[in-house]
Amino acid sequence: MSMITASLWVPRGAAAAFPTKYDIDDDELARISKLAKLQLEDAKDSLDYAKGNHHDATETEDSDMEESGVNLPQSQADVDDDLKEYNLEHYDSDTNVRDGETMAMFGNARSLAYHESNADDPHITLQDIDEEDEEREDLQILATDNMIIAAKVEDEVAHLEIYIYEDEADNLYVHHDIMLPAIPLCVEWLDLPVGQDANAVNSDSRANFVAVGTFDPDIEIWDLDTIDCMYPNAILGRSGEKTKGDADRELKKKRRKKSKKANDDYHVDAILSLAANKQHRNLLASSSADKTVKLWDLNNLKCAKSYSFHTDKACSIAWHPRETTMLLSGSYDRTVVAADMRAPDAKAPRWGVESDVETVMWDPHNPNYFYVTTENGIIHNNDIRNVPFTPGASKAVWTLQAHDESISSFDVNPVIPGFLATGSTDKTVKLWNVQSSGPSMVVSRNVEIGKVFSTRFAPDPEVAFRLAVAGSKGTMQIWDTSTNAAVRRAFASRMAPGKSDVKEERIVGVEEDSSDSEEEGGVESAAADATAENGWESMDDSLP
């Protein structure tokens, strides 16, 4: 079983041409040793507990058998004597009784022979002088390539898959991946170096990072230009009070209390949405199942402010494209709030909808308007200038019953005005053309990805008609919507030259094993069930 819960595009040219390989330095080695020692201690505690229960049960059984006149073939003491020579009781000890040296996992890593080049290693007799160059070439990312991030769960293993999309070559492949501690629910791209020396970061500094929200209440930030990275560059939340040097997830779980009382410093429940401020690049907003919205300062990795706009899970947030301090937030309390984050105590306008909110998004081409999608499959288009006195009095510019089931994904094309995409748990992707007369459906397509959890348009003008779609089958598809006849008719004036003679639709994907594809009556993960049936609302019992 695998599924993709969220995805995003990285603009062309943002990724490093040659990503670097993660290097385990002295600090990392010490951190690994510390983590390994903790894991051994946990295992030993579990073993001691199990051994104690086993001895209690064995003594009872032996006594019962003796009373029944049954002769035991060998007493437990005899067994212990036979095994004593193997010293099994101390098999996981940190001390080597033979020479007194520490034998914790990785504790003797420094004594291993290391050669900077295979040519220097006497045990390697076959040398390949081009191996390093070939590996470097395989990792290369061209300026015309797009990077796509997919938040994926596969066989209960959570990770980010980093795809490279080569438009001209019709090629999509997995470049590398990043392991995660819990099921990912949202991702957001950051172009600011995070977790680095503040003195080395200025207003012109650029980077390629991703923020990830999961079922855990912490936000992890990873460097996309580093391959095989073991730990995030930073963690926002209670467990991220210290940066990368203290980021061991097992350690932080030891420190974390189980209290879920909302507070002003960190989230205490799953992270449902993330939004980076494009103008104030050090600001990242997050919304959570703990009903709060929080504003994070990425320079010091602290929560700058916490907001309580809603009475139920805050599921979606979006910054205004021009009013850089205005944040839109939607909730399962069936309201949408547009608030100035500089004035948290001021009364913010609030709009009501008929069912739980799924997504909120501003219109990038006319920021006076914003969209709201709901669990009932309806799209609302609202004018920010028509401020309601009460949520019940709010009136949309137009509403559209886009799907019969929940609209689990939604996007507005950032380059082509009026071009919308919706994805639903009914397994269809629909494209819409919004004109002055209202919205009209251009095409409806089942692209064989199962229940649709993510639909994202490419951010670059050169690939403006490319739509990344993913869902419950765990496959990523790139649909060149300009190759669809109906799309060509609807947006002919915005079409690149040479597209009018296209004969066949173009959908690019990665070959996947379909043996675990979704079937009626099949078993899905808790996250997949909850998403498919009712957004994230039905996760109440499974959220951390």
C-alpha cells in the first residue's frame, strides 16, 4: 500500500546543478553513537521486562507440573549453567571485557581503515576511474529541469520523494528521497537558508529547502540540495528548541511530554498546512489540528506569534499575494478568516460555508478574490471587499458544485488567469475555465491515480500547462493539459505556438508496481481512509 498525500513544484533554476552528498563529520558520528546507545538501552529495558515476566510464568508452570508429579527434564538452573559460558546476559553491554574499550554501536568507527580514493585501498583490485564522474552526472539537475516534491507513505514507511521532470524528454524519475518520522500531511518550499549561521545569511541568500508537516506536532525543514541527509536542518516546535546538533528524533520523543494543551510556543497536534511568505522570507505560517495558527521566524527558529481564530482544526492557510501580512485560514468549524497578522487582537472578517473547509487559496491574478473548497465538493469564490457582519450572512460571488465527493485538492494556475484544477476522492481531476460569466468545466479525467490528493500546476511560464497529480495509488503523473483538445479550445489565445497540431494527450509518469493498488474492500492506512472519506476530519482518533 502506498499513497502520495501532498506535492509541490520547485521553480526551475532553484535546485543546485550538482547536489552534495551528506558527509558524516565528527559531530554526526557522536550523534549517531548517542542515538545508538539510547536505542540499545531501550532494547535492554524491553528485554529485562520480558525476561521478568517470562521467569514469573516459568516458575508458576514448573510448580504446577511438580505438584502434578511430572518430572522436569532439566531445571531452569541447569539451563542457566549451560548458557553461562556464553555470557548472554551481557551481550548488549557497552563494555568490552576483553580489552576494556567501549564497544557501543559505531564506538569503534574511528579504528576502521579509510581511504580517500579506491585507488589507495589495497583490497580493491578493479579500479573504475570514471565511477565518480558517472555518479556526478547522474545527480546533475539542469536549468531546464523541474524538481517536484511528493510526500509519500509506502508500506507504512513515510518519506519525501524528490522527482526530476525533464519536459522536453518526457521524462520523470526519482532523484533521491528523504525519510520522515511520521505520515506527511503538507509540504512547503522555502528559498531561505534555514538552520545556518545567522551571520552568513542576508537578504540576497537563496537556498532550496522544504518544510514538512506530519502527524507529529513538529515541522521539519530539510535541504533539498543534500543527498542522503540523515537529519533535518531545523525543527520548528518544542522538540526543535535546539537545532540540527540535537535533532535526533528518538531523543526528542524521550523529552516530549504527552500534554496536548494548546499554547503560544509550539503545536501539540498534527500539522495540516504550511505557507511561506514570499515577501518576508523569514516568516512561515502553520495551521494545526490543535486549532491554532502559528507564525514562525526562520531566523531564530522560534514561534513569533500564535493565533486562535478557529474552534476546530485549522486545515488550510494562504498568504495574500500583495498585502504581505494578511493570512487566509480555513477550518473544520466551517469558517474562513482573513486576518492581519500584525493586529492579532483586531476583529477579523469571517466567512461561513456549508461544510468543512478543505482548501483556501487567493486568486493570484486578482487578489481581491479568494477560493474556498469544501468537503461537500463545492467551490466558493469570495470578494474580500464584501465583508460579512456574521459568517452566516456571507455571500459568495459564485458557488460551484464541482464534485459529488470531497474536493481533496485544488489549485489556481499561477500563469494563466482563470485556469483552475480540482481533484476529488471520486478519483477524477477536473479542469475549469473561469470567465466573467462564471466558471465552466473544460475537461474531466480519471488519470488512474486512485483518489486524488494533490493537483499542482507548474510555476514556470515555459511549463505553465503542466499539472502534477497524485493520490491513493502512490503514483505521480505529469499531465500536459495543453495536449487536450478541450483545453486547447478554451485557452487557445494563451497557447504556445505549435500546440494546435497535437494529436495525442501527453501524460508522463514513473512506472510503479500496481499490485498494491486500491481495491474495493482492500486495506488502506488510517491516513488514506480518513482522507478519502472526510478530508482529515475523521482522523480524530488517530491523530497524535
